[in-house]
Amino acid sequence: MTTIEVDENEYGSWTVFRVRGEMDLVTSPRIRRRVHDAVAGGRHDVVIDLSSVRFCDSSGVGVLIAARRLLRSCGGRLRLILPEDRDGHVGRVLAALGVRRLFEVYLDVPTALTEAAAAVAVDADASGVTRADLTVTDRIVP
């Protein structure tokens, strides 16, 4: 029997989902629903911690891609946490499918949140628009 657990916490403007278990055809809709609920509630900056996911199939990858698309469409941001171990299952699946480059990937939640805070702290120019408002970049952890 496949299982998944999703814990949700808020850190400033960021919603962090810690996912544990298996992301497959049966369980992935729960993650999709949680992301949609967050966006519907006005939460547009999301971190998904996948460091405790032991299995991910194409439906799980599809949920991650759909979450990225949804968040980008509303001006939000999605960051993934993948284990440092290059042999981590989710990282291997994303790399094998050629989609890892689509995501901002971090080694842990504190780093993702710290870099998020640093991006917001960029000084505004005379128009009041920050560089963070003007550009969206995908960061890759080699």
C-alpha cells in the first residue's frame, strides 16, 4: 500500500510542504490539492521538501511541473528541496526526464528560505521595483 504524508508550515510569505513517502498515481493528487489550496488562499511562494520521498513516478513529476506552472502563472515561486546525495530517487527521476533544470533546487529548507529573504531584501530603485520583481531565474544546484 502506498502512503504519503504532507506537513505544511508557513515561514513569512513562504509555505513549506514536507513530503514523506511515495509520490505515485494514488498519492500525488494530495500534493496537487495542497498546492492549489495554498494558491487559492493567497500563498504564492512554495517550498516542497522532497528529501523524505523514497519513490516518485511520472505522476509525481507531473504534479511538480503543474505546481511550477501554476505558481509562475500567479507571479509566485516554487523551490524544491532535494537531498544532497546525488543518488536520491527524486533527483535521479527529474534528471532522467530532463526536467530538473526547470526547478530551483536547494539542499535544505533553511537555505531556500534564507536565499528567499535575501532576494526580497534587494534595494528598490527609484520606481520602487526591485530586481527580484523584474526577473525570474531558475537556480540549479549542481
